[in-house]
Amino acid sequence: MSLLRDLFTVVAVSAGAFFFLAGTVGLLRFPDPLSRLHALTKADNLGLGLVVLGLLPHADGWLGALKLVGIWLFALLAGAVAAQLIARAAGSAPPRA
Amino acid sequence: MIQQSPGYLLVLATVLPVLGVMLSLTLGGRRAERVALMTMPAGLAVAGAIFACVLATRRPLLYVVGAWAAPLGVSLRADGISAAMLLTTAVLMCAIGLFARADFRTPRPGPREARAPLAFWTLLLGVWGALNAVFVGNDLFNLYVALELLTFGAVPLVSLDGRAETLAAALRYLLFALVGSVLYLLGSALLYGAYGTLDVVLLSSRVRADTATEVAVALMTVGLLAKTALFPLHLWLPPAHAGAPTAASAVLSALVVKASFFLIVRLWFSVMPALPILPAAQVLAALGAAAIVFGSVLAIRQTRLKLLIAYSTVAQIGYLFLMFPLVAGAAAAPGASSAAWTGGMLQAISHACAKAAMFMAAGLIALAVGHDRIAGLAGVGRALPMTVFAFGLSGLTLMGVPPSGGFLAKWLLLTAAIDRGQWWWALVVVAGGMFTGAYVFRVLARTVTRPGERLVPSAPVARGREALVLALALLSVVLGVLPFASFGVLQIGRLDLPPGLLR
Amino acid sequence: MTSATLYGLMGAGLVGLGLYGLVVYPHALRKILAFNVLGGGVFLLFGVIARRGASSGLGGDPVPQALVITGIVVAFSATALAVALVVRLVEETGMAALPSDDPPAERAPRTEP
Amino acid sequence: MTPPLALDAGLAVLVLAVAASTIAARGTFASVIGFVTYGLLLALAWVRLSAVDVALTEAAIGGGVTGVLLLTASARLRRAEKSPAPAEHPGLVLRVTAAILSTLVAAGLAAVVLMPASPVPTLAPAAMANLPATGLGNPVAAVLLAYRAWDTLLEKVVLLLALLGVWSLAPDLLWGGRPGPRHLVRQESPLTLLAQFLPPVGIVVSIYLVWNGATAPGGAFPGGTILAAMWILVMQAGLADAPAVGSRTLRIVLVAGAALFLAVGLAGFVVADAFLAYPAGYAKPLIVAIEIPLTLSIAATLGLLVAGPPARAPEA
């Protein structure tokens, strides 16, 4: 049982880390701000979600699990708002050479 | 924990001005000035009482804050030099405050509150509280907070008029001051790591000569030197001190730079009295000598009066550092060491009085003639005789002409230098006096030349303000004719003297 | 090597980086940032000293930890004042550069406006 | 190398890299972004050093509020700077000298780090032994509000003077007015949504931090900072305007925390052993009573420090 739980954690966290990596590569390689944001938010939200999911079985009871999920939700909210704001700023700014 | 009975005075020394800051900010408007004026006599009384206590008991005054004894808690301690600096600060604050009333009045009719007066009076009280906290501080971190308080009070004073030059000067001053305090903080961290306490008295008995201590003291000294503006870290001082409003220049040049100097004295002679510091002290004195020469030469070349006075501060700060190699190793030559100690502290005090008087005189002159170009000062001697006389008197102190306080200070340093076989510092003292004479006479000579046409002051100068300037200038001279025994108070509570050597 | 030592070395490195940035870059905002990097390093050294003093069931000596909290607030106040000064200076002059601190005598203001 | 140590090493390298990029980034904006990252990573380092109180403060102030302050400033500077940023290539001599100097300092510090005193001096036992007298459960709070309360009180005055210093930079005509530009509410903006949704959560968190600070990591600083962050968010979204600096109420809120602290301290002369001592048995209620206005004062001061000097003339 414990082995299965640990296996789940390893798989989920590794998958999350992969999404972080993909998001970072996207941030660095994509040409314009909008597609960079796209790469970043998608990958980070999913990546963090998977990391949180993977850690849930190891959480300190219900309260700990709730806190973990809370972290993910707040990161989602902050990420979404920040992405919107940056996108607007990028959209309204004159194009750069 | 039994508290020493008058120890609460040390708390009041800082709490009174801090209370003033809070009241002045809350009440605002014209009441800010009133709060400051009411704090002055109270602050003077507290400083006087502390001085009297230390003098009467011949022992330092101690107070344990919150009854939490060191090393866990923070204590306050006033030895002889603390008491003297507290009293000097209180006297100067009163004089400068009275002088500033004409410049920082909330105009009537007008809005309830004006920017510059509220800021000035509140910041002045803040600076006072911070200075007192520095002088009575006995804990290195508490002293860091006090130093930062001083910075936050002093820097905005520089840019009160909001001109671009003074903004740049204030910013440069702030950056130097911040780097200085962060280096000081870094050193304190290392000392805590090595000895587990930040209490000055406890450290004095625990400090050993090892790498951690050496690195810590080097960092702290460099940081404090930047705040004291010792050559070659003086770049920020002239524009800041010359650009500030008159009363603020007086506070900054007379008192604020002395606070970090005071901490260097604390660090070298109270925190690590037993360490061999002579070689390093020679370096400090060499920087001081360079400051005297460099500052004086630049002062002579200035065309603006306030800048000349500011460069003179750079030079006079140099003298303060001549005391370090002469005081060091007190046990070997207690007599000469005591003389140098008194000389150094007396230089700090008499320079404070003289420099405040000089900046205030320059302010009155600028008010009367509408500018402070030295070339255009012809005829001022006739229009403002009392002010020019006061300028001359303070000049005598800076030069070290007998019987002024500056003379006594420099004489003590000179004799100590000869006694301890370090005659080269005696040469520096003598040469510095001649340089100072050159720039002071340049100004005086200009003011007494007859102008093409009779000089009519563009703004009236109140007699009372002239009298205040003269009073401070006279004070700087009178310090030199006090009976010599009265300076024994400066030796009280020195931690670098074996107890038996105390007179 | 313990982790406290590791973070101590990192703090030393941060102090060095901050000092370098402070001296080298003329832009005032850069100097403020460098000051904050330097401050972070200094605080971290306090933290290392606290960590090494762990005893009595505590993970670290609480005294240096509390000092750092006070220090962080003071550093923030300093940053706020410095930033306000820079913004005002730029509004007045359009320039945020403090001339670099190397040639001392040259910049002594000697000319009359 | 054990896994935790590897984690520490990775973090240390990352922090140093981010610090270097903050110092050397090409534009000030990139530099500021680097700095925010630096602050957050430092907070992680503080957790690894078992200093959770510091980590909270560093994340809230060092990364958070300082970040907002610097971001706003760099945006304003970009608009106001007439000449492009001066050549970012200082002279070689200066760079070499600076590099030598900083390396020397860093090497000296590293040497001290590698040669710790032995035995390591610590006040942890003393702090724990006296903890019952303060009634608190968090030794860091006991240091801040009891053992070294004098530092904390003076630091409150530092905050006040810094704010007055920032205000004093306003032009005379605007004195008494409101700081910063008026932000307009934009209904469709996600910022507005965030400013409506987040503050209730933030207020609860900050109350929790202050209330819990007596026994667990937290206290007036992190609590006040989170409160300040919520207020800044609401102001920037335009949902509330910054208060006029001439307002008497505002002045009272700003001074209240320090004033009450000082009043309790002075009362210690009479009802306890000394200035800033608490009467036996009343320490904890008094400390909590001080912390509540202190949190509000800290929040107001931090928020206004970010808002800057008055920028709009006072309404008649």
C-alpha cells in the first residue's frame, strides 16, 4: 500500500516537474509575449497541480491536504490575473523591433 | 534586577524627542513648531541632569531596559563622553531650533499645515532622539537602529527645498549612509557569532584577537567612516551639507557626523580595549591627516561660502581621527592617552559649536545679500558686524588660536603626539591650523573690504538671530578657558583604562 | 559541510555581489537593488549564526532571527525613501544616474550657477 | 552528499545566480523581476535555516512589498526618464577595482563562516528560560516585544520618519493631498476581480498571523505586511483611493501603534520593574493589546510608503 502511494507520488511529481520544464522552455523559446504566456500559464498551472496531487497522499491529515489544494488554487488565481495583466500591457504596448 | 536610581534619565533622553515626533506628526500644522519648542527645555534639562549625575558620582550611568539584563536584553549606559555629547547636542538643538523659527514658520494666512515646517520640526526632533539613542546606546544592534533613525531624520532635511541638486545630494547621502550602516550591521553579526552578545560592556571583557573579530571590526569601521565622511569617503558630504537649509546644515555638520565618529570611538576603545590596535589606528590617523590637507585645500578653492564651510567640515573631521593612535594602548602611557582622549572629544564638541555658528552666520549673510558667493561679500562686515564677528570667532576655534576650545583640543593632541613619540601628527596639527587660517581669512578679508556702493541688506536680519550665532561662537571659544580639571569628566567610565588609572 | 555553512558561503557571495553592483552601476535604481541584494546577504549571515546556535529544542537562536526581522523592516523603509528620491530626481531632471564615484576632485562643485 | 544538503546546494547556487542576474540585468525592469525572485528564494533559504518567522517576513516584505514598490518605480522611471539610461559600461578600472574589493570582502566573510567559534555561543537557552515570564510561546516574538522591545519601538519610529521623509518630497502646493495617481476602476479588468476576491482572504490570514504570533511564527510584521498588500491591491485597482496625507485620522492610525507601545513602556516605570517591562502576569495580554494597533499602523505605513509622496492637491 505504502509502496503504491509512493509510486503515485513519484509519478505525479515527476510529471509536474516535466510540465514546469516544458513551460520554462516555452517561456524562453517562443517568439512573442502572448505565446510565451500561453506556454507559461498552461504548463505552470498543470505542473503545480500535479505536484500538489502527488503530495496529497503524504499530507498531514485533512487540514494539510486542504492547505495544499489552497496553495494550488491561489497560485492559479494569481497566475491567471498576472497573465491577463501582462497580456493587456503587451497588447497595448507599441510593437518592438 | 535593581535599577540605578537616576538611570531612567537615559530613557527619557531618547523618549522625550520621540514623543515629540509622535505629537508633532499627529497634531500637525503650527503645533509641530510648538511641540519642538516645548521639547527643547525639557530635553536640555534631561541632558543637564545626566551630565550632573555622571559628574557628581564619577561613575557611568546605567539602565537596564525592561529589566532584561544583557546579554538577552538591551541596556543603556552614559559615560563621560556620552554625557558631554548629550549636553552639547541639547544646547545646540535649542540654539538651532530658536534660530530656525524664522525660516520654518507656517505662513499665516495659509493652509492649516505647510510641508517644510512640519517636516523640519518633526525631523529635527527625530534627529535629536536618534543622536541621544546613539550616545547612550550600549548594545551594538540597538545602536544600528539608532543610526538608521538618524539617517532617516537627516536625509530628508537635505532636500527640504526640493531643488534637483539637493535631491541628488540627499540621494547620494542616503546611499552612502545605507551602505555604511549595512556594513556596520554585518560586523555586528560576526561579533554576535563569535561572542554571543552585542552588549558593549560584556564584549569588552570577552573580545579576543581572531579572524572573525578583525573582519568584523574592519567592516564596521569602514561603514562608520562612510557615515562620518572621512577622506576618501567624504564625497557625499559637501553637496549635502551645503545644499541643506541653514538650520539643517548646522545640525548635520555639527552633530550628525559626530554620531558615527562617536561609535567608532566606542568600537575601538570600549568594545575591544585589550586588542593591539596601534597599527590600524595609524592608518585612521593618516586618513585623518589626508582629510585635513585635502579638505582645507578644497575649502580654499571654493567660491561659495556654504561649500567652503562644508569642505572645512571634511578637514575638521580629519582632526578627530588623530586621536586614535595617541589614545591606543592607554596602559603604556596613561597621561598622554588621557590628554589625546580629551583633545579628540573636545575637538568634536568645539567643532560642533563653531560649525553650527558658522553655518548659521553664512545663512544670515546669504539672507542679507541674497547669495553666498564669496566674491560678492564686500561690505557685509559693515552691514552685519555681529554675524561677521561670530564667523571670525568660530574661525579662531577651527584654526586652533588660543584661547579657544579648538586651541585646547589641538594643543592636547599636539602634546600627546610629542609625548608618545609620534611627532609627525604634531606637524599635521600645526599645518592644518595654517590651512584653516587661509580659508577663514579669505572670507573675512572679503567681508571687510569696502564695496563700490554701500551694501543695503535685501532682507532684514533679526538681531536675536545674530545674537544666537554669536552665543554659539562665544561658547566654542569659552570651552578653551574653562579650568582644565573640568574636562576630567570625559575620562569617566572609559573601558580601555585599567580601573586603577582612573583619576 | 553542513547546510548552515553552505548558506553562510552563499551569504558571503551575496554580500560581494551587492557591493560590486553598488560601486559599479551608476543608475540609482540599480544601486538600490544592489543594496537590497547586499542586505539579503547580511541578513542571511545572521540566519546562519542563529542556525548554528540551535539548542534548547529550538531550530535556531531566536535573538539573531528577531534582529533580522527588525533589519528587514528598516531596509524596506530605506528602499522606500531612496525610491521616492529617485522618482523625484528623475521628474526634476530626467536623469537617474548618479555619476560614478571614481574621479573625486573633478566633480567638486566649484562653478557658479 | 545527502539529499537535503543537495537541495540546499541547489538553492544556494540558484539564489546566487538570480542575485547576479539582478545586479547585471540589461534593463532595470528585468533587474526588478530578478529581485522579486531573489526575495522569494531567500524566503525558502530561511525556512531551510529553521527561521520560519523570518521567512514569512522576507517573503512578505523582502519579496512582496519591496517588489511592488520597485516595479511601480521602474515603470514611472521609464516614462519620466528623458535620456536613455546612461551607458551601462562603467570604466574597466572601476570594474576591476570593485571586483577586487568585493571579492576580498566575500573571501573574508567566507573565512569567518568556515571557522565558527567553538563552542557556538547562543542565547537560545536564555530566551527559552525566560519565556514563561513573557507568557508567550514564540521565542522570536518574545525577543521582539519583550527582551529587545526597545529596538522594536525605535524601529517603529524609523518607519514614521521614513514615511515623513517620503512625504517631504512633495511639491509645496500638493502638501496635504493624496499620494499617487488616481487609479480608475475598470470593471472588466481581472485586477478588479482580484481586488474584490483576495482582500477578505488576506485579512483573515493577517488576523491569524497576528493572533497566532504569540505562540507560533507570525506576528505584527508579517500580519501588517499582508494587510498592507491587500490595501495596495485595492488602491491600485481603484476600488479605494489613497487617503490624504493631511488627514488627522490617518495621522492617528499611523502613530497609534508606536504611541501605545511607548505608553505601555512608560507605564512600566510605575507598575513594573522598569521602562518596557510588563507587570508580572499581564505580559501576554499587554503584548497582544500592543500588537493589534501595531499591525494597523504597520499596514498603513507600509501601504503609504509604497504609494509615495502626495501627488494631487488637497481638496478644499
